[in-house]
Amino acid sequence: MPLPPTTQRLQRLLWALLAWAGIIFGRLVWLQVIRHDELLRLAEQQQQRTEEVQALRGSILDRTGQPLAKTLPADSVAVDPQKIPDLKIAADLLSHTLGVDRPQLLQRLHASQARGSHFMWVARKLDAKPANRLRSKKLPYVEFRTELRRFYPHHELASHVVGSIGYVDGSDAERGSGGIESSFEEDLAGRPGVARVLTDVHQTPYESFVTRAPEAGADLTLSIDPNLQYEAERQLDKAIASSHARTGSIVAINPYTGDILAMANYPRYDPNLPPSSDSDSAARSNLAISTPFEPGSVFKVVTLSAAFETTNLTPDTLINCGNGSFNLYGRVIHDTHNYSILSVADVLAKSSNIGAIQIALKTGDRPLYKYQRLFGFGQKTGIELAGESSGNLRDVKQWMATSIGSLAMGHEVSVTSLQLAVAGAAVANGGLKVKPRLVIARQKPGQPLQHIPVEPPVRILRPETAITMRQLMEGVVLRGTGRGLANLKGYTSGGKTGSAQIYDAKMHAYTHNYNASFLGFAPVANPQIVVAVTLNHTTGGSLGYGGPVAAPVFREVAMDALRMLDVPKDLPEGDTKVARKADSSKDSSNDLSTRAGLFVPPGQRPVSSVTPPPVREEASASAETSSPDRRPFLTASAEMSGGSRTPDFSGKSLRSVLEESAAAGLPVEVHGSGLARSQDPPPGAPIRPHALVRVQLGR
């Protein structure tokens, strides 16, 4: 029986509704089951985003624990270009308040508004004053966000050592761009966190969740002494002004540990400010490690050291200096003075070029090259800074016939100030090459302080060679090219001047401009500081030599260092030359082993020593016919004399006690000042192997 029309219509409507429901159900299955993961991903992209949470960057501290670089909170300013009613007015207001470039800001605002962006940075990590001025205007389209800002409280101080940070490749992440900031980026930066940010339809954030907390970076403690660094920079500035040099550098190093106590450069820069010009970028170069130069006569220290190691030359050996002229394989070399005969000691003191060449010829090219390499020239020192240069030291196979003459006096070789300081440390500490270092401790948040161990030094000279070179370098200060220029009040000192003429490649001739340098240490008996000074492109003829311009810088920096390190004086107050003839009752604490150039472990102060007597100013006689009024050079190989009984030191001065014990090869430990009043073991007692005599001085 056919259904009524009304029923048929209802059935058709019912089937239509069922079909519609089926379609909806199928669509729901398609969307919620089949395409669920894909649609969820698309929704998350529209409604939320993942952002990096910046970690607190570790601080850089000096050796006293004060910050050289630290991280502080700072305000950053962003705008919503879509909410700005008039871009020109906004650009005027923002540029005037924040000090940003108006045309560039207006261009960026137009571009952001055109592409529909709701967020644009205007200025990052502002100082408090401009941020507060803008905040007081209460602009509806301005948003303030707190970021972390790197701050260098001492501005230019040690800027080349500390370095700076900056944005890399246009990203929002800052990284170290020089110095320790760059070399220890991973340690300082820490590990950034992750946050999930929820946004509305306009991509405006309204809530965020930290899914991984950031981990702060480690704090690094440097070997830099801030007071000595300040004085080094101040003295360098004065020397640059007086010598009209273009650039300069100073390195002060502990000869036993390799700790860099000061590393000054000129010109400098303020790491709080971004680079602004080509000259500013040049000022960011650490000249002490990156810019090699011809050292000149300072290199004679290496020449003589190699000779003492490989030949039978002694400080008293006479050298023919040719009356100031010498023909080396067809190349005529002239000296600064017309010396005829000089002892080896005076070759260094008077800085005779011909004398140095004669000594190098006796040494030979391969032994000379060997010790130049042993001192570290032609290779990097391994300092924890990027951009270190190895300098230039050609292999013997590449030498010309006359190269040995040039190298003997510091030409045809380029070195850095740091390499010179390391070489000086080897002489000062008794013949050990140390690795320079800047980072002495590291501490992660919540963990104990981790001290960085000192790398074991490598012996490159015999102790007796080192002590001999120390005495010869003291002669440079007392009666040579450093006389009256590198003398310290209350302290003995040794060093070597250097003046290398600068070659003009265009004119194919040497100019009257110089690389002036001085390498020195103090006190002589137990050196506690080594200072290398370099002034590049000095002018004024001989007034630009290393002696007149670089030696006084050493004097001032070394004096400051010794005072800051609380090193006891080893000379009485007063005139240096008079003091050298008197008994020294205020000698620096030092064991006799240091007189022989033996290594003193870090943190252990030896007891007492005194500088051997200076060489007389007159030309030295040979070792076989030494002058009766001149005492011989002391060496670490002096054999035991006076039998097997303890000498009687009663009533003798400190100098006499140490000289007599040194001649006997008997180590002593001295306390007090004045004359010897008692000793243990007593006079005449049998000397046991490795025995130590304790002597008490009194007045």
C-alpha cells in the first residue's frame, strides 16, 4: 500500500538528515582522527610559539674577585606598527627620546607595517635614563621587555683581554666577539632555556610557560691584577705621547706560574660601546699577541744563552768587535760605537751588534736556531685568546748566508710582546719555559670554585746558564744601555734594550723610526715579575731607541708590581750605585737555590739571597787573567770547597754569608737582618748530604 505523500516527504527528509549527519560524522572522523596530528600542528603554529629563554652569562673577575664583566637587567623597547596612527610622528618621538637614527627607524616602521607585523624592536638593552623618559610618555603602541645586558664596569681597563659581546649574523643571540668573552663562550654563555608562548589571532602573546629552565654560565677568574693593569695602561699612554709612537703594548708576567698580571695595549676601546668606525675596529686588536715585530737587540739574550749552552764561551771571554765595522760574507755591518775588544758580558751590556754576530758565528746556525725555537719563537704560546700570532722564524734551510748575523741582533725575525715576556721568564726562573695563562679559576653556579692547575714548565736552559744571563742582564741596567733608565729604587733589576729600525718597503730603505722595546725582571736574585715593553714606530732618531723610551716604562711598571706584590726590597734606600756596593740587609726572601736559577714552586716563597757583585765598568779581562778587584761570576756548578765542615759565618754580613755558602755549594736559610749572630749546625760541624744551614742575623 503506497505511503501517503506526507509520509513520503517525511521519509525523504529523514534520509536527507541521516545523510547530512553521516557526512558531518565522516568529516569529524576525517578531521579529528585521520588529520588530527597535522591539524594540531597547524593550530599550534598559529596559536603558540617556542622562544629561547636567555641564560645569565657568567661574570669575568680579576684576581681580587672584582668583576671585569658582569650581566645586568636592562629595558628593551618594541612597538606594534599596526597600532601607530602616524609613523612620522612616532619616528620623531622615538628617535629623539632614545637617540636612534630617525630615517632608518622610519624606514623600518613602514616596512613592518606594510607586511602586517605586530612586533618590531626599536632599541635593545637601554640605559635607565632613556628608558624611563620613554616610559613616562605612556605610548599605547610601545612595549617594554626586560633583557640581560653585558656591562663592563671599568670600561677600557683590560679591554683587549676581557673582550666584548655582540649580535652575530643579525640574530637575537649575543656571542663573545673578542678576548676571554670569545675564547670561553661556551663556559660563559651557559645553556639557554625554552618557553612556550601562547598568542591571540594577532600573534600578540598573552601567556607563556617555561618548559626548560636556563642554566647560568660559569664565572671565570683571571690572573689580571686590576691595579697593575691600570698602572701599565697609564704608563703606556705616557710613553706613547712622549715617543710619538703609533701603537704599543706591555706584558707583565709571573715567571714561575706564567700568570699574566697585566696586558696593556694602545690604542684601547670601551667594550660597552659597539664598534663605530674603522679606527675603532683597529683599536680592538690585541697587539701584545697578534702583531709581531722585529725585536732588535732584545734578541741578543737568546743569542748569548745559546752560546753559553753550546760553546765554551764565558762572560769574561773577549770578543773582537772590529772597531765598529765587520764584513760578513760581503755584507758590511756597522756598530753603534767603535768598540775594539769587549767581553761577552760587555757585548750584552753595550749592545754591540758586531759582538753578538761574532758570538752567533761561534755558536753556529743550527744551535742558534734550536734555542730560538726552544725559547718559543716562531710558534704560539698557547695563551687562552683567539688571534694569537706565532710570529715569523724561518727554518735554517731558508736562511741566507748573512741571516745568522741578522738573527743574532734581532732582525729577520718577528716576535710578539707575549713571546718576549715568556722568553724573559725562562731566564728569570732558572731556565724553564712556562705557558702563559689568564684564567686561573672557574666556578659554575652552585658548585665549588675550581682552580685551574699550572701546566708543568719545560726546561730549556741549564740553571747555571740562566743565572749567568741574569747577571749579564743586570749589567745592562747598571752600566749598559739601560743605565739610569731601568734602575729600581730599593730593588735590583736586569733587562735588555731593543731598537729595531723599521724598513720602508716603498723606499727600499730603513727609516729613522723604530720598534723600541725593553725586556726586564726584578729582583735579580729571585725575580718575581717580568715585564716586556714594546713601542711601535717611535720617532725622533736615537730618542726613539728602546733605552730612552721603553726602559723607563719598565721601571715604573716593575716598581708598581713589586710594591703590589709586597716583595721585600733587596737594596737599601738611596742611590742605586751606592747601594750596590753596600751590604744588603733587606734582601728579598729567597733560597740559595734561586741564586742558581732553580725553579720555585708557586705559592712557596724561598728564604733569602743576594745579587752577585756587579761587573766593573772597565773592559773585562779574560777568565784566565781576571782583574784582582773583580770577583768571578758565580755559577750553579760551583763545587764543594772548604772540606766537609760547616763554615763559620759569625759576624759576617748577609752578602758574605751567601757568597761563602755559594762557593761551598752549601744551601743556607737566612732570617733577620744585619750580621750573623748564630747558626745551626754550628761552625765546624760535619756537613751531612742535602744539609741546610740556618743563619740568624741581628744588629
